Amino acid sequence: MTASSASRPDVPAVRAGRALATLLLVLTVFGPISMDLYLPALPALTIELGAATSMAQLTVTACLIGLAAGQLVAGPLSDRFGRRGPVLIGVTAYVIVSALCAVSPTVEVLVAARLVQGIAGGVGIVIAQAAGRDVYDGGRLIRFYGRLTVIGGFAAVVGPLLGGALTAVLDWRGLFLVLAAIGAVILGWVALAFPETLAPTARTAAGFAVIGRDLRLLLSDRRFVGAVVALGFVYAALFAYLSGATYVLQGVYGLSPQGYALAFGLNSAGFMVFGYLAGRSSERWSVTGTLVVGLAVAGAGAAGLLAAGLWHVPLVVVMVSLLLLAAGTAITSPPSTTLALEDYPQIAGTASSVLGAARFAFGGVAAPIVGVAGSLTILPLGLVTTVSIALAALVLLLFLTRRTRASVRSVPVAAHRCAVEN
């Protein structure tokens, strides 16, 4: 980087290469895989700890809430101090608390440990999104967010499949030790290969006043709020699926943990494929149009699950409905992320933290509702997913049908920096 470029806040500290892009994609995995890997062992964990179904599902909810809270903290901090320091701290904490999860004596202790594990895992997600915004723009940025969706689906494929295979030789405590080992590998990779992507001159001032001003800037933007809330409701449906499908497929339809992992993996493979296609469609066709298609597909899946809760249907109907729900989520993710982040390079960390927090916070609220009626009915899953997708469609109608750009978004980066520092 030349001396002249170093003085410009809109020039990244590094340029994106294949190695950096791969590492950013991996950083999106280690948080969500905390939930996916041990899902096949969730019924066994429930029995061993003598917990109610809804209480055991709180281990999922706690992780989701932690993932949201971690992003809210790490995003603004990374805008102030850069991306490298926060991600090193986050991954280190993840390794330590994953080991603590493995030795939890009660479900209450495990819920608390999972909350901290989620907080640490959320750092990687928000840093990956923000660093991607540092080094990409235009069509390359849309493609990058499409790849984030694909790798998220890949984690969902690998997590349950690996978890299902490991349950043959390990209990749920062993699965958390595996997560600690995965975190240790990622920590070494980050320490060796993650450069600082945010130029010092592009960093914002510190303090709660600045963070509050940035949040007001974002929340005054109709388009940003619409994209965040719509994606939040879609992810509420997805996490209801992640929390409830293990009980439905194993408890109601009698699949083994390995059978569940295979079924889940097939759906997640569809998530990957449709996430990739959505990134391409958003770039070449229409961002908002792709979002509408995604909601329609997810809505069809949710309606199928609701029908399965009202009438007895074959397993194949449930599987197709789950596939449509996962595919619809994958289709909505790249355009929603692009709508939310493309106009805020100067506060990409804060914008990413709000978007990521909404996804996991909405999911954290929806996940335990699925278990309220016990583990032998699919109706709550159908109700939660259908209502969530309907609310996402309503938000799309109210907030995103008109392209409303706040005047503050036309303010140059330098002017924004001057405002927040004074």
C-alpha cells in the first residue's frame, strides 16, 4: 500500500486474496457449529442430565443469545480497534469455554457455559462480515456474502453428520471437547494468517456516544431496518427448525441419531446450493426480487410443517418441507445482508453486529417455544415457522418495497468520521 493510499480511510489495510477469503469463511463456521455438532446428542443429553425438553433446548437458546450478544460487542469494538485483536480474543475464549461445557455437572451450568460460548463464537461471525466489507465492494461483495451463506450451510452439513458419527464413540461431553479442539486449530490459523483489514485511518472514535450515534444512523435507515428485521424473522423460523427437528425426526418418526444427521445433512446441502444461487441471482438479476423468492420458498416449507402438525403425513412430506424452509432461508440471506451492509463501509462492524444479533436473537426467542408442548408433536414447529415467515413477508411489504435512502447515507466517509469524532 502506498503512502497516499494509507491516508485514505476508504482504502483497506490489505487486499483480499484467496487465503484471506478462505479464513473469513471459516470464521463464520466455528460459532454456528457449536450448535450443530451436538444436536444429534441433544435427546441423550436431556436424559443424562434429567432435564425437561424445554430446559435442554435452552442450551441451544443460550448459545443463540450469546452469538447475538457477542456480535453486538465485537462489531463496534472492531470498528474502533481493528479486526485482528478482537478475533484473537474471541477465538481464545471459545476454546476455553468449550472445554468448560464438557465438564458441566448440571443442565443449568451447561446453559450458562453455552451462553459464554455463544458470545465468543459471535466474534468470529461479525469480524468475518466486517472484514469482508473492508476488502470487497460491488459485485464481489455480493458474491462474498453468497459464499458466507454457502459455508454456513456447509457447517450445518458437517456439524450434524460429524456429531452423528461421533455419538457412536463419544457422549455429548466428548462432542464439546471436539469443539474445543476445532477452536484451537482455528486460533492457530488466525494467529498466523489473519492480517489487519481495517486501515488505522478508517477506524472510528471510541466511546458509548459514538456507538450510540452510529446505531441511530443505522436505525434511522428504513432499508437497513427492514432488511435486518425481515432476516431476523426468517432466522427465527430456521432456528426453530434446528431446535425442533431433532425431536421431530427422532421422537415422532423414529430416526436414529445417525439417520437424523443424514437427513439434516441433505437439507443443509440444499441450503448450500440455494445460497450460492441466491448470491449469483442477487448480483445478476435483482437483490429485492431474490429476497421475495426466498420468502416464498420458505413460506411453502413452513406451510408444509404446519400441515404436518395438523394431520399425520409421511416422513417424506416433512423432509421436503424442511428442505424448502432451509432453501428459502439460504435464498434470503445474501440479498438481505447486501441490503443491510452495502452502504455502510465506514461502520461495517457495527452494522454487521446489528444484523448478526438480530438473526440469533430472533432465533433464540423462537427456539424454546418449539419444545413447550413436549417432544412428540410437530405442531409447535409448524406454528412458529409459519408465523415467523409471515411476519418477515409483512416487514418486506412495509419496509423494502420502496427504496428509501436516508440522506445521511450520502454523507462521505470522511464527513461521517469528522462528525463522530467531534
